[in-house]
Amino acid sequence: MTFGEVVHYVTQPTGWPEPVRGIASLLSPFHCPDRPSKERLASPSTFSEPLASHEAPAPGSYTATDFLGLIHSTAAGLSALADLPHYGGERSTVPLWSQLLHALANTLSPEILILEDAPFVMPQAQNMASQPSNLIDGHATLLAAHAIFSTPRTHSDRSRTNSRNEEDEDESMYSAGPDSCDGSVDSLDLPLQAHILPGRGRCLSAVVPVLLVADSHNIIPLLCSTLYQRRVWGIHQPVVGLCCSSTGTTATAIFGWLDSDQSQEGRMPTAHLASAADFRLDPSMGVFDFTDTCSSVSLAQFVLGLRSHFQDIKGAISIEAVDSLTPLRWRSDLPDFETQFGGQLDERVASWTHQVHVQTSSSEASSSSTPRTPSPLFDSVVTSHDNMSSTLLSTISEDEQVGGGNYGLPQGTRATSKKGRGRRSKPLSSERSSQGTSSSAQRPPSPYPNSRFAALSDSGLKDEVSISNWLFERHAFTVGRLPVQSEELSNKTGINAMVKNYDQMTAFTWSDKIKTILSEATVDSSVLDIRSELCRTGGSPNRQSSTIDAPSSKDVPSLKDVEFISTRISALLHAVKGARQCDGVAQVHGANEADRRHEWDALLLNFFQPVLGQRDVLLERQLNVTRNLAADDSSFGIRAIEVARDYQGICSAQQQNLPLTPGPETNGSWEQAAEADQQALAFSLDITRRYLNGNFDEVIAKHSSLDPTTGKCDAVLVIPCSGAATTMLQPISSIDKQENLLKFFMLIQGPKPDENDSSTGETSNEIKKTIGRSQMATSDRPLQVPSSSRISDSKKPDFKTLHDPFFCHADDNQVTQRTEAILSKTSGDEPGGKDLLLPVLLAEYKKRDESAISTAMNQMRIYLVSALTFLSELGITDQPVFGLVVNGARGALTMGWKANGRIYVMDRNVRHYDITSPLQALQFVSVLPRLACHGLRLRSLLNKQLAIIDVNRLQSEPWSKFPQHEDEKLAAAKRQIDLKQAVAGDHIKSD
């Protein structure tokens, strides 16, 4: 399938076609300092001179040297990733190079709008018959655009009429955000062909991209869509695109333009694309390598040189031009009515209008009227976007792939809809429950995808499927970051030791020593203002309200860790700046699912380095989920009441030991502890009621059949144990048995088969293959399913604060008081052979949406319990694994551990960080070197356990859910066979 594009391959810098020769001249060689050696990439000594100014230069005066720190850290990070094993899938490089492109593009104009992971409307294919019906949206990695907003209505406007003269039409748009709006905004009257972002309904803004960044499978349709959109606006400037591999390190410039005239009426104008014929590294030909600092400097200068291009496009934008030009039907999501209906279009519209009128009249006369029977021909083409969204989005989950890419929400929907809600009239859990209980001999229903399961409402330990039942059936419980007074309870659960461990891991002292080190560090001039803001932050933190005393003779973080952070301070400050810009974008255009994930990923990649230069951060990996222990234990029903009462005792002890001192921190902690105590009491009552009903085993079996088997974790910080898996597999001679053990034993899995498409591992050489045959784009982050099942029962408490780690903070001012220091250590070990990956921290990202917090919390609980179960199979217990629950710019640090056969997830009264604050971002990254040290300790513990691990037991008693689900399917099939045989026997007897 092609879009009718004509490709021009350029062999020398002076050979660019005339329409793009001016913009291509920005590729001319730019002087850069000598390329530093690989060891010195991230060293401050590679800078030509220190930057003494405390004020960032004006955006219009930026040069590539103002971004050298970020350029060097990006090159160092990508070079390190290239040398590491893939561990289940190629490593994404997007978080590192997109941070650099974002920072550069942000200087093009004060009014720039930058969208990341943005869907765009695909253009119509040259042969419409060959275009799949579900090929609607593509996926852009980054769009730097100019946004046009409708005029906000002021109070004085309310007394005027809405009529306007044509000469005032251009004054109905403006280029700033709608901050001055009083809440009433006129719609932007533009045809859909003037928009490149998907959506329907009331239109308040339009976006005209200036710099386009996408992978090789999206860049061609993205360039064509932008060219056609510009033709609708009457803009004749060429289009600038960068093709960047999602798992590689190269960027290739592609320029585009349209034929000046349409050769035939009704035909799309021809799109022309020009790029280098040879894709070997050559900045003068627009082929750049992010790992080469000299090449990256040239790329930076090229992007910075687009300022005048941005202003030219901004100046050419005119709504009046849109109204005066001949319509151009280029969007793939809009049917060509004239072609499909011919001259009968007016008649069909009149007929449809009549049907609506008749139906409306009937509805007014009688409330029991039957719905209108739709016209089959017309309604098969014209579908309400609301209807489409309700049926489509309710079936898409984070763990599922949808062939057709992202389906974007309209502006109005993004502003009002809540993630986790839908239009289904019946809770999804009720539907699945009815499916699973209609007949005991039926084949068990398919397990929930993990993200959809996590979005279910929590009904406690009632018979419905819920996260509380999932945890309880795996002997797992949620607790607060609160010690208990009872020494016996403390020893049994390990709570006091783990609270102390958490406090030590997250401790932070904002001292003059740290300020001095950071203020003297070399930093990009483009973020000097944020560094100044950080260093101006004063005040000594109040003592945290913790009854645990810890030695405080040393600074936390250690000066060694601060020095490590200072060499990468530019990357930290750019992440802060990027997160702040995402806030503005979210307020205007709504936040997408990938909101701020690149900023968080960049922080993890830059500051979690157990071995110097080794970035053991895996992005978007499938995890095995732990099996249902209660389903394997026929005696669990007898002990369940006692287990529930034990949990009630823990919650009660934590609440009773909470010091009651006036203040917001104590108030929030007390409220959460009180709710936890009430919930634990409800658990005891629910379990007792189920036991008395005599259906314990039946309920457990139903839950187990619906439990998710795998889940996709957004980020996993791991410690590789070189050759450990090889050592474990030595007693097994069969290759098939070895592979089977690895598949179901390892926590971290490779990508699913349907995710291994041609876009994985792409290289810049594939651009040449892709030009002229655009392919369907597949989203890297499918939409979270709107959870219609999140329906609260107004007759019972919902315990909402227990699903919100941000409800209260561990410290008044969100700065943690110092405790015992943990020094960073490094090791020279390199991964090799079959490595076993030990989890240190798991991350789950959600956009800035309050309704998404509980879903993220439930997903994190599933990940932590599974990770801790995996470690216990290796003989590692009483050791914490950490979790990062992200909601936009805020991230809460949770923790779990296993002690005496039970798992505890500490996700209440924990510390959380807002990375739009430079101080809080610094606090967060200061934890990462300590997490790396903790990971190295886990590896040391594993090395002691390897010799005594019973591989035969691991084979016969797998800890993961998938083998259990397979056994359940076989048991259900056997029951079906037995039932059929019994029925057949009855027939024989009756005969």
C-alpha cells in the first residue's frame, strides 16, 4: 500500500531538490569540538569552558553548545545500552534521544507545542480498496507544532451576539494557551480536513506540526498527512521529518513537499519526499548518530536552525485561507460520500433526517417506543464517534494489541472522561462471573488481561473477583509505613525492620555541601535557571514522624552519590523542564497514556547504574504472574478465618502505635490507618460469611480461572546474575525441558509473538524499504480499557484512600530527614551466558488522572507479589523489592517483602516525589544509587543459594500462573468429557 509519494534520493549535499534546498541548507557542516573518547563522554572535562552564568540565554540565541551536557549524557547512555544484552527484547532508546530532541525543539518558539507518543490521522492510500478499514491512526514519537486556539470569551463578550463579520474571522484564533479564558470558549470553526490529530466533537484548537519525529513505519504517512493538512491551510513551506529508530541510535532527515497543482479534479496532489541515498553516517546529508557527540552537535544545530521555519509557518496560518481553498479529502477516517453514494447523497440525508424526526416525535409521545431501525447502507458508513468509542475502547486493554494503531480521544472527551470508566450497563466483573458459574462442567473463561483485572472495583473479600481476593489467596497483605509496638508481631512480620530499611533507602538531607557540589557542577546553559531555582531552595527539613531511630552520623545521600549525580545534573534538570512542559500540554490537549513516561525513564536510565556505565533498566517487559496458592490448598478454607484475623491484628496494631500529634501528616496517616483497620474487619466478616455458606472451594476455583497469567510492566530495574540460569539448568539434560523451565520460571519474559513485528529492531536502512509502501502503525502503549466495572456500592465504604499512595506523604514538607548512610559500591562483573535477572524496582506509569491511580496501585501490587514469589523460589526472603507508582509527574515509592510465608506490600504513608520540582527530582534520583547497592546484595545472596536450589521442585511445582491455568483447562475439559459420557450413559439406560 502506498500513498502516491514520489521519492527523491540525494547523493551529495548540493543535490537537494529545489523546493527543499533552502531548508536542507541547515544541514551544512557545523564546527564542533574534537570528539571525546568513550570514557570521557559524560565527563565535565569535555566541555570547552565552564558556564558561569546563572541565567539561561534567550531561546532565540541558543546554540548547540548550550546543550552539550545533555548531548554527552545521551551519547553515553545510548552507547552503554548498545553494549548490553537485550534480556527478552530489544532495548528502547526513545527515552534518551527523545529527551534531547524535546529540549532542542522547545527553543523554536515560546509558543511551541510538543506532543510525545501522539496519534495522527493516516492519509488515504493511493488505492483506497487496498487500505484496511481499521487503518485510521498512525503513531508519532514526537511532534513539535504550532497550536491555534479559539478565542476565549471574556465577561464582556457575554453581552454580545455570537455573529461575526468575515473580516474579523482571523481574529477568532490566537496562539497562546487558554489561561485567560473565563471558562467559556467558542468552538474553532474548521473542517476536519484541517486537523491532523484524531478526534470528533467540539473543536477548541488545531495543531499544525513543524518538526515530525517517527519510526520508519510511521514517518512516511506522517509526512504525507502533514503535507495534505498544510495544503488545506494554504501553507506551502516544506515539511521536515526525522526518522528515528525506537531501538537504535540513528536519525535521518526527510523533507517533503506537494505538487503545486492537482492534475485531475478529485485526485490527491502528489507528495514528494527527499532523503539521503546513502544511509551511512553523514550529518551533511541529514544522517545523524546520537552516540557520536560530533554528529549530535550537528543535529542540534540543525534543529535549532528551524526557528525561522517555525515563524514562517506560524505567519502563514489563516482560517480565512482554509475557507477559501478547495476542500481536500485526505483523511483515511472520513469516507468519500460522493463516491459511495453518488447523486443520491441529498436524498439519503433527507431520508435520514425524516427518520430522526419521526423517531423523536414518537419518543415524545411514548416513553416505551422501540428504537429506530437504522438504514443498513447509510449507517454502515456513517457511525457516531461516541458509539464507536464505547464499543471499541471498552475492549482494548494495555496487555492487548489492536491492529490499527492508537485510537485518539476527541478534545472534549479527553477533557472530561475518566480512565477506568466506560458506558457498559453491567460491571465487567459481573459478566465474567456469570460466564464462569453457568455450569461447573463448562470450559473456564479466559483469564483477565492484567490491566483490565487491575481496573476492577475492589469489593473486598466478597465472592466477586477483586484485587483483595487476589492478594488474600496468595497470602499477601497491604500495610502502611508504620511500625508496631509488639516485638512478637514485629518479628513475625518483619514490619519494623522493613520500615527502617525503607527510611534508610529514601533518606535525604538538603545540606550546604550538596548545594555547593551542584552549584559548581558544569551544566547546560539552557537549564541554568532551573539549577539556580534548585540551589536557592532553602530551609532545613523537619524531622520525619517516625518512631524508629537510626544513626545519623553520615550524610544521606553520600557525597560519593552526590558527585555521581552532579556529573549528570543536566539530564536531571532537562527532565524537570520536560515534566513541566507536559503539564501545560495536558491542560490544553489532555494527557495521553505515555504522559511524562520518557522523563521518568530517562531518570532511571541515567541514575540507576549498579556497575558504572551499565544501565540495567528494562522497559515494557512481560512479567510472569504468580499462581493462586489457595486454589492449590484444599485446606485453605479452614485456615482463612485465622489468616484474616491475623491481618486485622496487624492493621489494628499499626493504628494504635501511630502518634496522635496535630498536623496534616498525622491526620492523613491516621485516616488511612483507620480505613485499613475497618477494611481488615470487613475482610474477617466476608471470609467468615463465605465459610458458613459452604462455597469456599467453588469461589476460589472461579477466581483462579479468571486470574491474569502475565502483565506488562512499564519499567523493571534489575541486577543480572551472570550465568546463574546456566548453572541452574545443568541437572536438566533435555533442551525442551530447559526452555520450558525458563519460560515459566523466569519472572521477566520476552515479548509476545504478536509483538514481534517488523518494527522491532528497525534500522535506518529500513527507511529506504519503507518509502513507497507505508505500513500499518501499531501503538507501543495501547489504551487502558475504560473500566465500567469501577462502580461503587453506596451502601458500603469504598476505602478509597487505601488505593492512593499519594493521599498522604511520609514527611510534612516532602523532604526526608537523614538516617544511616548507605555507600554506593561498584562491581566489575559483566553479564554473560544465560543470566538470571533479579528485580530491584518495578514501575507502573499512568497519565495525570486521579481515576487511574487505583489501577496503577493494583498493577503494582500484582508485580511486587509476583517478584517476591520469584525471589522466594530462589531462597531469597526477608529482602525488599521496591515499586514506583507514577501518576503524571508524581511518583510514589512503595515496597514489598516476604517473611514467614506471607507477603507484605507497604503502599500507605510512603514517600512520593513530584519531578516538576528540581529538589524532589533530586531526592528521587538520590535513591537510585542506593537501590543499585541493594541489588548487588541480592546478587550476593543468590550466589550463596545457587548450589542448594532444587531444580526438580521448580519443575514439578512452578510458581507462575500459566501452568496452573493450563492444568485448570485440562481439568475442565475432562469434566466435559465425563459429563458427556454420563449423559450418553443415561440415554442408553433409558433405551
